[in-house]
Amino acid sequence: METKLKVYQMNLEGEIDPAKMAEIGRVIGQLIKGEMYGLILNFDSAEHIHFTILPMLVEEKRRLQSFGGDIRLAGMSDYLKNIFRTTGVLDEFQVFDTPQQAAKSFGVSKPATNLPLGL
């Protein structure tokens, strides 16, 4: 019997800078250690993302995929999508209007909202 992929939602706020990218990387490392391989990045409250960190986000996605997981994006404004598009990484991700739609794409009804990993 196949087990369902465990999915976590990370809510991003304000400015997404290299420090926040480092936090995302730590979360992904914890997800891998905890065998929780689905990550939804919810950009609902994000205002800006530094274009320089987008290649790192693609690398983190590939690292998670190597363990059978994935990163999905949700709640992105047109402004944020344009930053991803301009840097050529938008096509690397599945993008959804809501975290709930992203969760369904993983085959779960809703993501966990609290990381049980002390972060």
C-alpha cells in the first residue's frame, strides 16, 4: 500500500531575501529528514522576492524532487510571477491560485499548517 505524500505549507511574508531563502533551505532539509516531502510556498502575504535567490529556489526544488517530493507555489501576485518569469524560472514550478489547490495537486485535501520541526 502506497503512503500518501506528507505536505507542509510555508507562509511567506513581506520581502523574500537571501536570509529567508536560507530559512526555506533549512525547512526543506527538515522535511527530508522527517520524510515530509511536499512543500507549498504560499506567497499570499509576500510583497517582493529578490531575483538573485530564484536559482537557489530551483536547486532546493530539485533536491526535494530527488527524494520524491516537490515544491508548489501558491498565492502569487502578478508582480511576483513577473519576477519569476523575467529570471526564467517560472516554468520550473507548478503555480496555483490558492494553497488548497496546490495541496490537491499533491493528492491531499489540505496541507499541514504548522511545521512540527521546531522552526
